[in-house]
Amino acid sequence: MWAAMTALTQEVKLQGRSFKQLSETLAPLANLAPELPEMERQAQERARREVLDVLLDLRDHLARGLDQVHAARERMNDPTQSSWTARLLARNRAFRRAFETSAALEEAYQMNLERLDDTLAQFDVQEIACDGQSFDPRSMDAVDVEETDQQAEGTVLEVYRAGYEWKGEVHRPAQVKVSRRPTGTHAGENHD
């Protein structure tokens, strides 16, 4: 019986040491418990940003596609074509089908773009108004400069890539062309 008691005492000591080691190993995890909600919120925010970036890129591609289809339809409907060319093309069944198809394609692009804009609005995403505005370095990146005296210096002349605000903060700055006053005479000019 004494041997059983000694063995039991040794077993209890081993279990005590194991429990102490387990407690020391799990202590950092217990410290993480209060941080879990914040870590989860940050992970959700990162995931939303990634999805938003994909949606904004999709919107840019749809807008470019719509512009290209619209330009192609304008070229097809160009009144500067000679009257005999226009009559010849109008009689061509394939040309008429292509024109009708391009009209349907333009409408589809427009509908998809409107639906995507509605989705972005639900996410509280707004496009940053740039064209014709004064350059704002907080919401715009100047990727091109044009010297002109037709516009005030620092005016946005063209938007290469739209910028967006999300929840009142700049999510993606716009890439724009900005005006600058001419720097004077160019080398090689002759002034008499």
C-alpha cells in the first residue's frame, strides 16, 4: 500500500508540473482574447478593401468598354461619310446587324455600369469629382502636366483614372493631367 501511495504522489506531482506548463503555454492566448474583436474587425476591413478594389477596377473596365462601344457607334453613324458610301453600307445586312449589335452592347454596358454604381453607393463609395476642378493633392495624383494659358494653373484638364472616397476618406486617388502656365520662351525661338 505504501508503494501505491508513493506512486500516486509522484503521479500527482507530474500532473501538477504538466498543468503548470500548459498554463504557461496558454497564457499568451488568454491575453489575446480581448484583442480578438479588433483583430476580426481589421481582417473584415482588409477583405472589404480588397473586394472594393476589384469592384472599382471592374467599374473602370466597364466605363472604358462603354466609351469604346459608343465611339465605334459614332464612327459607324458618321455623317461625314459620302452619301453613296452611307447608302451602300445601309443596304448591307451585315452592317445593319453589326450596328444593332453594337447598340445592344452599348445598352448592356450601360446597365451593368449603373448596377455597379448602385452597389458602390450601398458601400458608401463616391467618385471624386476632378475634371475642371483645382488640383487637390490629398485626393489626386498628377501623372501628367500640360502647359497652357487657356486654363488657370492647377486646373485638372483630364482624368486618366477616377478616384474614389469610401466612408468619407480617400480610398483611391484620381490620376489626372493638370494645367501649368507656360514657362516662357523656348530654346531656338527668335524674338526681334
